[in-house]
Amino acid sequence: MPEGDTVWRTARHLDQALSGHLLLESDIRVPAFATVDLAGLRVVGTVARGKHLLTRIGDRTEPGSGPAVTLHTHLKMEGSWHLYRKGGRWRRPGHQARVVLRTEGWTAVGFSLGVTEVIDRDEETHVVGHLGPDLLGADWDLDEAVRRLGSRPDRAIGEALLDQRNLAGIGNMYKSELCFLLGVQPWLPVRDAPDLPKLAARGKVVLESNKNRGAQTTTGDTRRGRQLWVYRRDGQPCRRCGSPIKIATRGPGEAAGGSVGAGQEADRRRESYWCPHCQPSREQSDARVC
């Protein structure tokens, strides 16, 4: 599933291409909204809220502009938005298209979107109101994010990070990377995490630093193969200590877990990557102290 910075960048591209322009054509290829026609309405803008995309269409302040609605989409695991100039060839098969929006200058196509719905503008809170502080949003509140992360102390820190009700924008890659940077294993109970404010603040820093570039990095090195500390590097040497990176697959509810919350793939088992030396267990940490 794309991370919050990828979704933020998608929103920015859609916003830059479509905002202020009239829709000449709209084609929503999901049964519940297949008859909805947005042609003739002006695109107000697109914003990201965590991993959700809100494309606002129609403006009540403009006479005769029609209804003010929001196209709510979510990429989930396979989704993506593409922008094409007139006559541009689609880079994915047409049968995967869920939304087509065409203006004079651009055609925006949403492929394999996990969520596609058209809602009244006043109903946006029903689809994103449950989210915690957005790491890339104007509502970011470190204290509130920390409070939410700590609200279930027996929960695994990795699952707490993935729960979008705590803080919005962290996916599986950043979960593994942030746990490495804090020096904790992903299934350590929240109550034993050494510094939740530092963890949440570091999350914001890495997403902010990556939101304007395609090559995500947590190491500070954008060269291919050097961007990440542990994620998808199982069996490879740790960049700090040389120990082999390990991988574990744990589902929600295993080892101090719990449900992952609204907006997550609750039945999907998630891979965690970690360095056994740089991220010791509680028992190992206690032994070192002793």
C-alpha cells in the first residue's frame, strides 16, 4: 500500500492538472456510481488526508455550478492515478480503469482504486473523520498523535503505527524503518517503547523529506539500493552493524497486536523487517544494561 507521502504527491499532481478546469467528461466505472455524470462541473481541488484522496468538484459559490460533491478515492494495494495529455496512450489496461476525468488539457485516470465513491461535500467527515493527525497535513498535532499511540499500551508498536486512527500516513515500509531508527522491534508493546514523541516526530520528518521526490529514502542516500535501512532487505547486512536483516510475518492480534483499524487491510498479514543487533528484544536490552 502506498505511503502517505506518495498519496500526498498524487494529490498535488491531480490538483495542479485539474483544479479550476471544467470537466468535459466523467466516467465512473463502479456499479454504485456508474450513472453519476460530473461533466460540466468545475474541479475545485484535490487534497490528501492520510492515504485518502478527496477531489472536490462543483462550487456552490459559483452561480449555476451544480452540486458540490467530492470524489473520494483510496489507492489501497494496487491503485494509482495517471495523467495523460490529449491522445496519450494509457500505461495500464482499460479494464483496470475505475475513474476517467477529462478536461481540455488533461485526462486523469484512476486505475484499480480500492475505494471509489462520490459523496456530498458536507459528508467528507464520514470518510476521513476517524483519522488521526495527518503527518503531512495542516492538522498535524504531535501531542495528539502521541496520546493516540499510547492509548493502548499493550498493543505492538508496529500495529499502532499502522493504525490510521493514531496518525495518518504511515504504511508498512515506514513502520519498519521508523522502528529501526528508534531501535525497537515492531512487536514491542507500546508501553515499553522508549520515546513515543521522538518516534512520531521522526515519522513526520521522513515523510516531509520524501514528499517532493519519487525515490523515498530514510538513510539520506537516494542512490538505488541504498535508500532504506531494513525494509525488504532480509538476509542482507545491516548498514550499521553488518548483522543479517531478518523478516517476520505477523498478523493483527499476534504478539500484543490487535485490529489495525479503519482504512487498513485488517486481514492482511504484514511483513516486518528488523536488525536483531540494532533492535534488540527487551530481554537483550535488559541484559546489556545489567
